[in-house]
Amino acid sequence: MTCEPWRSGSIRTGRAWSGPLRLLAIVSCLLAAPVAASDLPPSSYDILSQRDLDTPVLDAVPYCVPQGLDPALEPALEQATAGEWEQATALLRDWGRGLDQVGPELVIFEAVLFARAAVEREELLVAEERLRSLLRHGALVDHRLCGRLELARVLMHLSRYSEAAAQLTRAEQQIDDTGDEGGHAEEIAFDRAEILYRTNRRFEAHLAFRKLARSENARLALAARLRLTDLSFEAGKVESVLLEYETLLPRAAAFGASTAGWALRASEAAVDAGDPGRALRWLERFFDGAPERDLRDAAEVRMADLDVVFEDPMGARKRLSTISGRRQDDPIGALATIRAVDLGVATGSPDQQLELLLLTIRDQRDGVRRYALGVLMRQLAHRGDLAGALAVATRLAYDGVDPVVTPDYTHELDGLLDALVARSEGPDACRELVRGLGGRYGILIERASRPGPFARVGDCFERMELPWLAAKVYRTIARRFGPVGAEAVALPLARSSLAIGEITLARRVATAALEDAEGEEASAWRAIVAQADFAEGRFAEAASGLRAVLADPVLARRRGELARLLAQTLEQTGSTEDARFLAYQVGDWLATDDLAPQGRAGLIEATLLTAHALREVERGREALPLYRLVDREAEPGALRSSARFWLGLAGEPDAAGEVAWGQDPESTLGSPWARYAQFERRFGALRAAYSGGER
């Protein structure tokens, strides 16, 4: 059983729940759940990068029998065919002692048997020197083919593939000269395919092995099938890999392979196929082969994973603690410690486990360090520390995410981002989101799979009146997510570009978008065009465009900004119609409860500008209600003082029904309107005195 929303990378509950329940649903996807075979942690072999899953040279080509060998040596050939090289060599030497003169075919054959018996590097080097010495001997010229084929095999075991290929080329030349009486052409083709495989020329190797898999030589055909299976395993095509391994490896000895050499691969194929039972059986076969210490301990870590699958956490804990206890200072011991935490079988308190992870991150490098960072990220998320988990995710992104070591990084990062967005709902949403992602979006956006959280960051920058930062975020989204991202942020990118002065770009994008836009989207794009008109001094066109979209509900959040722009055009156009349109609407717009502070401020300023415009065209009676509206809605400051001044100048009371200027204009209006009010009072008295004198 897995946490499906987390594994799939989509928080399905997020749309139905909100608030604390939504946050709990998202973070709960990070909690430890019963481990299924398909959800096992990444392979210990991949984390350690020790090439533990590499297979040995595939000795599918049988030993070469020189022409002219006496039929009486059939017992020696039988021993050689059974892989009893030393017994075959002993029989060959016994036979040679009874001869007056040892023929060249016996000399070559004994060298071939000696090379086949060589296992250690020193033995292979001796076999190489012996074969080269014989190939230089003039008397053995007619039997060099077997020597060259065996020398090529020895060089392949020594990982000297270019030299091996050269020997195969010379063997082919000899076949061309003398004919292929022994049927060695396919054997040479197999060795060449093996060289291609071992030098990472995978495509060419695949073609060569596919051809050999159709060979009438059953031994070579089965070996070619095994290599094709290896190529599929390495390419991640796990559908039929396990079945092929299960079919081929039980008879591996028949075509030069070995169960021990491929057991780890077969176990990993079983893990990939979600078959823990077979994975366990293949690991047990691997242990039966008495592997060397490092390889065995890496396999023990994988065995601990299977212990947890089979509900034996105590067995997993014992297995991992044994490894970490005797290998404290090396990567395998550190890996065992981390794995215990990852599987939930570690001893100690959660704080102690986090301390172990931090020590590992400090002391280890490469795959082990990256794996520890991934586990730490999950542990912090499990504890509800989203800020800490995001910090670790950022560090891991800077170090370089290895999809083999941290295969679920993108899903986990998406979950953290969704959880952060869910937490950032409410009046302080933008502050929480910018604090969590504002300085990290540049690196995390390269690893996330969805643009949504980062588009929210850009929107927050817009709300905080930081359009240059918003434009940078939107451009990064468009670059990272291609056409999908560009389409998602086209409108906000045009809006923020307009705010930072890139008017031509914003107009061009909006004009192009309007050709296909419909409904609410079209209104938003028309608003962009109108703003561009205003910025370029085309006030009549701007006023017409703004009037057409201001009442659209989709623009409610931006209504204050757009209304202010329309009011600013009144000074240039002198349009009484536009002024009356605003005068009729602003009261209702200000009465809504969902206005943001910036939107309310914009509407109040638009109201004041509209009142000024009406007063200047001698429609003062229509302006008075607008001044009272500003007096009622505005905070103490310049806007309210201006409205009260003009109310008092007209002899009208303020919004509260009091004398607009009050007894002391200095305290009622403040600077600079108090000085104007005092001047008007003195000027009014002086004017009255002059009027009386004239009478």
C-alpha cells in the first residue's frame, strides 16, 4: 500500500479540502506507509556507485580445439568440456610424456587449457604471455587460430578490449586465407558483440546480439539472449526482463554464464517487477556464491529492504545495525545507518535520527550524501517542518539530483510546494509563500513538474508591487515549462511587463492573444491593451477600453488600479460621460467587502479625481457626493483633507454632517489644505468688507 497522492505527484484531496484539513492531507502523504516491493528505496548498488550489478565477461565461446589432435585425447576433451581444466591438462601432459615428440597442436591446446583455468589477474597475465610467445613461434603457424581466439578471450578478461578486437581481426584474416573449417566465424562475431557491450556501445551491441540470437548454435543463441536481456535491464525495460532471467539463468553454465554472476541483476529485476519473493530467492542464491565483503554488505542492505516487505522490521534492524556497527567509517556503513532511518527501523529518538542524517551529510559524498539529503527531506516533511524540508530540497537541487539515488525527488518536491501553497492561504498568504519560495524559486523551478506554485509567487510579487521580480518569475516559468508554462503565465507576464515599462511587448502579446481569447480572458487582455494605450498617451482609446472592461467581475481584483487610470484620463479628455460613469459606479465598488488595500486605495483616488473633473466642468453639485464618499472611506491623510477642503469651500458639511473645516482647520485638515482654508476664510471676510463699502 502506498500514499497514492504523494506517489502520483498530484494532491487529489487538495481541491476538496481547505485550511488545516488540506494541509494535513498533503503532509500526510509524506508519512511512512507499509512498504510494497515496487516502493522499495533506491538500490544500494546504485547509491554506492560501485558497479555491483555489472556482470562478468560472458564466456559463451567454447574452447578452441586445434586441428590434427589425436582422437585418443577424447577423455581430456570431455574433462575440458565439463570445465575441469586442471584434470584435462593433467591428462594431456600424461599423454605427451609417452610421445617421442610433442606436436604443435598439443602445445597450443595445453596453452588454451591453461588460459581457461586462469582466474586471477596474475594467472591471466601469465596465460597472455604464454600465448603471445607461442604465436611468435614459427613452427606453430598452422595452429595460430586457436591461440589468437584464446588470447582475445584473455585480453577481454583483462579489460583490454582494443587489443582483443585486434586479435579477432587477425583471426578473421586467417580464416579468410585458410577457410573456416572449425566454424569460428560466429564465435568471433559473438566476441566482437561482447566487446561492443563492454565498451558501452549499446546500440551496436544490441544489433549484433539480435543477429546472434537467431543462430543455429544453441550455446551462442542463448548467450546472446542473455545479453539482450542485460541490455533491456540497463535501459529500464523491466516488463520481460525478470521472465528472461528466470528462463535463462538456471541453465547459465551451459552457455558460459553463471548464476552467481547474474543473481544480483535478477533480484533487482524482480524488485522492479514488484515480485519480492523472487527477489529474495535470487539474493539467497547470490549469498550461496560466497561473494566478497563489500558486495555482500551492499546486498545485505537490499535484503533488509525485503525484510520490511515481509513484515520483519526487527530482522531488518539487526541486519542494518550489524553492518553500520562494523563499518562506521565507510560509505556502506553510513548507507546502512541511513537506510534504517528511511525504513523506519532505526533505534533512537527522532531527534537522534536527524542528527545521524546530518552527520552523514557532513561526512559522506556523492550518492550516499544525496540519499541522506533525500531521507532528511522526507523526515522533516513528516514532522511538519516545511521550511526545513524545502531548505534541504534546495541543497539537494544545488548538489545535483540523481534520478537513480533520489527517484521520487520531483514528486516529493511537488508535494512540499503544494503543502506550502495550502499553508499560505489567508491574509498573510503572500508573506508566507514569498518567505518560503522567494529566494529559492530559481533552482527549485528546474526540478518541479508543475508551474502552479511558482506562478503564485509571481502573483504575490505583483500584489507586493514588485513587478520586476514578478516578470522574472514568469519568464523563468515560460522557459522551464515550455509552451504549457508560457500559456499559463502569458497574461500575468504581459501585465508585469507593462508595469516595468515594456509597453510594446505587452501590447504585442495582448493583441495576438485577443485573436483567440473569449469571455473573461478577453476582458483581461483588453485591459492590458487599454493600459498600454494610457502609457503611450492615447488617452481617448485608453478611456474607451477601460470603460468596456471595468465592470467585468473577472477584473474585480484590479478594479482599483484600472479605475484610477480611467480617472487620470479625465484631465486629458475632459469627458463628462466618463466622469459620470465613474461617479455612478465607485460607490458600489467601494461597498464590497473583498477589496484588497491597494484596490480600495485606487478606488478612493479615482473617486477624488472624478470629483475634481466634475467640479472643473462646472458640475460641482455632482461632485459633492463624491467628496463626501472620499471623506467617509479614506484614511486620515491627503486624500481626505482634500475632499474636506472642497466640501468646506462649497459650504457643505462633511460625511458626518459636521462643518467640513471645523473650528480649527489646522487640526481638521492638516497641511497643506489648512493654509488654503485659512486664506479662504480671511479672503471671504475681506471680500465681504469690500462689498459692504461699495454699497
